[in-house]
Amino acid sequence: MNAHIPEPIIIPINGKTPKIHPTAFIAPGATIIGDVEIGADSSVFYGCVLRGDIGPIRIGERSNIQDNSTMHVDADAPCTIGNDVTVGHMALLHGTTIGDGTLVGMKATCLSHSVVGKGSLIAAGAVVLEGQEIPDKSLAAGVPAKVRRELSDEQSGSFIPHAGRYVDTARAHREQIAQLRDPNHAQH
């Protein structure tokens, strides 16, 4: 099958062009604009918009931004995602800092100048308010988000292997897309 599969939309703006590591996966239909850097083995899935038009967006290594999530910034509030981070479907990250090994649940929101510590879990649908700080290894839930408890080392550490599974998932998607675009594509 030689299917028409669109490319991701990559747009330079204000003299800034997205920098995407060669091992990162950007799904068809994702949009990456401006001052955005995406690290090794990270992934941005279908329907995501990362808009670094007025400030920088930085995504570390082995992090995954799942389908239909949005990332944006304020001029004084960049969006920084650490290594081994999972951002669930339809999350909204706006001018926030997310620590290494954290899981942001589906439809969660983190507003400008908020900081989420390492190894934390932001529950699905939670809203981390502007300027709010969530400590390392915390479970935060609710609207507005409140720290419900500290996570054990085992719980906190479980998010890194989860992000690792998405590295494998992204590779599988990249390979399947390549095969659909070119039936003669050799598998690696």
C-alpha cells in the first residue's frame, strides 16, 4: 500500500527554526513552530501543537508528548520538559517547567511559571495554577491541583520505564509510516 501520509508541519518564525534530534519522532499532523528543541528519542504524537513563537520550548531526551497535546509559552515563561517525561493525551502545558521522570496525566493543565518537580504525577484533568510549585515525587490532583501525598521511590521510579516504552512505540510508528510511504523501505 502506498498511502498518502502527510509530513509533520515544521514552521520557522521570528528567525527561529525548530531543532529536532534525528532520533526524535514527530508524527504526521503534529505542528512544531519556532524556538523548539526536541531531544534524542523523544516523541511528539498526532495532532500536537508546540508553538515556540514568543519564547522557547525545550523537550529533553526520551520524553513523549501524546496525541492532541498543546505546548505554548509566554515571553517570560518558557516551556521546559525534562528527560523521561510522559505528557498524556490532550494535556495543555503553557510556560511551565516539568522535572525529569514525571508523568502529566491526560487533559491535565500546567499554567505559566508553574514548576512540577522530578518524579511527580499530575493526575488526569488536574490544573496546576500559574506560579504553583509541585515538589519532587508528589501526586497532585484536582482543580486547582493540590498535593495529595508524596510518592514512594517505587511509584516515582515507575514513570521512567513508562517513558521508555514510548521510545519503542515511537520507533514502531516511524517504521510503519516509512513502510506505508515506500513499500520498498527496508526494515532496520
